[in-house]
Amino acid sequence: MNRLQLDEAELQSVDSLVQRLTDRFDRIDDPELLAETPLIAHELPLRIRRLLHRLHREEIGWCIIGGHPVDDSAIGPTPAHWNSNRHPSPVLSYEILLLLYTSLLGAPFGWATQQDGRLVHDVMPIKGNEKKQLGTGSEMLLTWHTEDAFHPYRGDYVVLACLRNPQTAGTTMGRVDDLELDREDVDILFQQRFVILPDESHRPQHNSTDGATDFGSIESMLAQPPAVAVLFGGKDEPYIRADPYFMQVRPDDEPAECALRHLTAEMDARMQEVALAPGDYCFIDNFKVVHGRKPFTARFDGTDRWLKRVCITRDLRKSRDARAHSTSFTIR
């Protein structure tokens, strides 16, 4: 495992940088904060910068930076819902650190159609979602997937910061590089013969914008989803774009159905499980690694598993046609 456990000197250095920013900013979406974090991130300890550089350049798949102290009482109860508005946030310092780390990989961004456009997401069990295929579910296995696989502007990386995990619920991860697939299947998976529908988190019933957000693009993708390839890039070291729970193939395309079934079985057999601990920041290459979550029993008493999540793009400009203005971090 590519895990970096920070030592005391590194933790003091990180805390000093975060404190500089929390003294100036009280909102994670402050435009000045978003402009400042990429500059200050270069002052992070060398071992942190080196590990994230390896993730970026060597495509090692995923890594964890751990050891950050989390005061369980100071962060307050796990929210009952992601739309709980607490200002200032009791976990602002952890969110700012998340932005500092992500700045070493690219630009953070959010979706207008997910969690009301928030840049940093809360991931916790929500009562009523127990058996739904959502990050806010609990009793149902969250099937492995590429984050936002349906969308052409999906992130290059997704980062999960653990604040609380008393159930030691496992995050599952699988690398496309570990799969053993027949050449015939690889050839088919490189062809645009597959459909990936928008997952439930991007649909109106799981947002609370009261009509303020236009879900037309999501509705269009549900009605007429484009055909895409599952594997792309180089055939010897491919990238992956998959979300089996929300995928389809044409009824008459048995070879594509068979190839997808083989890939799914291979990935199922090679998934790894990691129970993130408080203070773990987990970085996942969204082109090389799929991820999911094992089921767990939620308590709904303020002590449940609580993660922060952010998506990162290496090139924000590629989504310019889907953002309101050039400095916006929200894709519509």
C-alpha cells in the first residue's frame, strides 16, 4: 500500500499552513481561498508533495496520507444530511487541508446537479437511503465504480477524507492494471458499445435546489445516453470508465455483454478493502482505480461514519462550455 504516515514535524508544518488560512477565511468556497490554496500547497512537507507527484506522474493508482489528529468531540455530531448548513463549519480546517492537498493534483470542482453544487461533499448515511445505491446509503453494497462515470467531464481524481468511521466500514478499490482479460475482450471494451446512465446522486430527488438547478443535461443523458468505451488509452496499460450498476449494452450485442461480464468478474475478484481511519486522506486515480463501499449498519445518532469528498480535474478548461464563467468551479 502507498501509505504515508506523517511524523510530528510534518504535522506541525501542515497545521501551521492550515492555521494561516483558517485565520483569513471562514468558507470553503471563498474565491480568494480557492485562489490561495494552490500557492500555499507548495509549502507542504516534501514527503507529501513527493507522494502526490507519484500518484500524478507514475499512476500508482491510489494512496493514503494519514496521521492527522481528529478531535471527535470538537468536530461535533455527524450531520443527519449533507444539506445541513453550519457556518462556520466545525470541520473547516479539515476541508481547507483537503483543498491544499488537492491543489497539488489539479483543480477541485463540483456539480450543479450533485449536493446542490457544493465543492466539498459530505458522505454519511442518510436515513431513508439505507438500501439505495448512493454514497449516503449504508445497508446496501455500494458497487464499485468510476466516480461520475457517465459524464465526459468526470474527475481525474477523487479524494476521501475520513473524519469518523466507528463501524470500520470498508472502502473497496480495484486497479485496472491488475485485471487479466482476454485480448478479444479488451478489443471489445475499447469500442463504443456501452451505455452508462447518470447515477442517482445527480437526479432531482437527491438534491434540494427547489427548481433552481437545471437537470436538463441529466434528463437528456437518461433519455438518450451516448455509447462509450469502457477501456481507453493504451491497450497495454488502459484507463477505465465503468459503473456496472448503471450500465447497459444493446440487447442484441452479446459479445459486448460477455466482455463486460468478464471485466466485472475480474474486478470483483481483485478488489481490495481499506477501512479508513479518522485523519486518513485517501487519493484515488479515477482513470486507473474503481472504488465502492461495503455495507454497514448506521446508527443515525450523530456518531456514524463521516467522510469529506472532493473531485479533481487536471484540466478545468476542458469543461468551460459547462461552467457559467471561466473562474467557476461548478459544472452544470
